[in-house]
Amino acid sequence: MSTEKFELIAPCHFGLEAVLKREILDLGYEISKVEDGKVTFLADAQGIADANVFLRTTERILLKVAEVKAETFDELFEATKALPWERYIPQDGKFWVAKANSVKSKLFSPSDIQSIMKKAIVERLKSVYNVSWFPEDGASFPIRVAFMKDVATIGIDTSGVSLHKRGYRQMTVKAPITETLASALIMLTPWKKDRSLVDPFCGSGTFPIEAAMMAADIAPGMNRSFLAEDWKHVVPRRCWYNAVEEAQDRVNLQAETDIQGYDIDPEALKAARANAKMAGVDSLIHFQQRPIKELHHPKSYGFIITNPPYGERLEEKAALPQLYREIGESYRGLDKWSMYLITSYDKAENDIGRKADKNRKIYNGMLKTYFYQFLGPKPPRRTQPQDKKESARS
């Protein structure tokens, strides 16, 4: 099997780099750099498969080709042409510059960057393969480039469809939170599968489903495909079989959980149940139609993790103060619980009636949100059975 080392780039939501870094380290790979919105790490071909199958909090895995400095289109053309594209793209490969973005750089037009780079790659491969035309009817190699201060980071997308597409969301309800963001937010909390978890605004079920997949150790990518599965010259097929076999071995649907999702919208709950069934975790979650003011739970030391309405639509805005007051009242009625909520509503703490112990700024797409963390007490340590030898002596 190939032992060649690659540099891989894993993009994530701004503010959640530390969570992704921990996930990559847990997989056993070495981090080379952490920057805003992305983590770069070193891996072999097996690592490309493992990262796509197992990582919960990244949007995609890019195989890094190079970093090049370019302040003019001529420089970009020559620098791109000098790269060893034939190492990745075979003669029948379908390749294009799928996305270009630019920050604080002299070259800033995405469409121009895309067309110049495509021409440069064609010229390079023409000379290497000694042909004048490419059929482009083989495997796909979408190229992504990000300019920052005149330095372009160039990578090839190994994932294809974004990794937040786990394969279970068949029915969508308006304003869903992505699966990758939901996973990362759950990982920011101390929740473990033996603790209660309730999402009182569960919508189509993303938080409860992602939590249940963690509880059952279901890898997020085990039921979908990836572009690099067709790159047999870069990632041997055995790597994908290894990753999926390991993922299947780890699944434990016997996990005991107390995960609940509530919503007032019956259509949302219908979607949530269908999604949970598709994800294979419907036996681990209880969904129920219930408003926030009816949130009760007999157990202590549980967690609310939720994405309540933000009021993006004008008609909702007026209802927000009352809604967040009800969140606060319901939370105070629970015994020793913690509450974590992500919202862009700026009066959330005021209306809940308590200042958050911590909050973290997180960008949900282009929307600036805050992840408010209201911390409950830690549960007491489970006491060991007492040694009875002492009493036997008396």
C-alpha cells in the first residue's frame, strides 16, 4: 500500500478549529497548521479515506497541491503550470477549478483566477502526456484555490458533495443547522452518552441525530460515497474498504441513551423521525410534539443543546422576547442541568434572565451567532462499593 505522505486541508466553521483539531489527533494524524476556518494535517492514502469517513466537523477534505505566491495573472499561470499535476490527474481525468476566493490579494476576480489556472493545468498536462486534447471522461478532480495576502493555497477536493451531507437528510425543514456544525457544538459541551440530552427546538432533528450517531459510534461518512474513491492511483481501493470495515465494527446500537427532540411543528417532527430512521438511530431518540414551556424532565444533570428561532423573518421577531423568557423559565425548572444554545438574537441572555457562563462567537455561514453556555454543576463521582473487610474484623 502507498506510504506516500500528503498534506490535507480540512475546512470548518470559524470558531470551531479546536474541535476539528482534536478529532484529527484522535484519528492518529499529525497536525501541521491551524488557521481561521481550517486545519491542515499530514496523512498517507489511508488518511484520506479515514478523514472522509470518520471526521464529523469538517466540510470536506482537500489534498493540498501547493502554496504559490502570485500578484499578477502571468505569475499565477507560470506558478500553476510548474506544479506536478500529473501526480494526481490522469490523462482521462475531468478537472476544473471549482471554487476560487480571494482575501487581501491583488488578484481578486474568482472567474479570472479559475480560467487562468485551468489553462495553466491544461498546458502542463499537454506537455507531460504529449497530447493536444483531453477527453475528460474519467474520474473527477475539482480544484479549489484560496488567496490570502497574495499567496494561493491550491487543493483538490477528495470529498465531492460536502461532508455535512451524511446521507440521512431526505426531508428538510426551513433553516436547518448543518450536521457538521451541530456535531462540533455537541463536542464543545461535556455531554456524554450516559447523560440526558434534550433539544426543545429540534426541527428536522439534526442535534439529536448527530448526538445519537456519536453515542452509537456511527461514522458520519459510512453511508455515502466520495470522489477520491475513483482515484485508484492516489488512494488504493483497499484504503476505503479498511475505513468502512472499521466503521462497521465500531457501531453499537445497544448504547443506552436518553436523547429527546421536541418541536411544535408536526411536519418538522415527521422529517426528524424519517431522518433518524435513515441514519439508523431512530431507536435511540424520542421525538415529541411539545412547546418549550412544557419542557420537564425527571432526571438531574442533563443537557439542553439547541438552535432556537433567531427571528430572521419579521413576523417572528416580535415573538422572540416571550419565547426566550419561556426558555429561561423552563431551564430554571430543571434540576442541575446545563444549557447550550446557538442564536444570533442579541437579547438572548437578557430575556432568558441569566448571563451565560461562557459564550463563543461562531459564524453559521455568513451569519454571526453566539453559542451561549449556561453551565450546571458536575454530577457527583460514582462512589466505588465500600471495602467491607474492615467491618468483618470487629
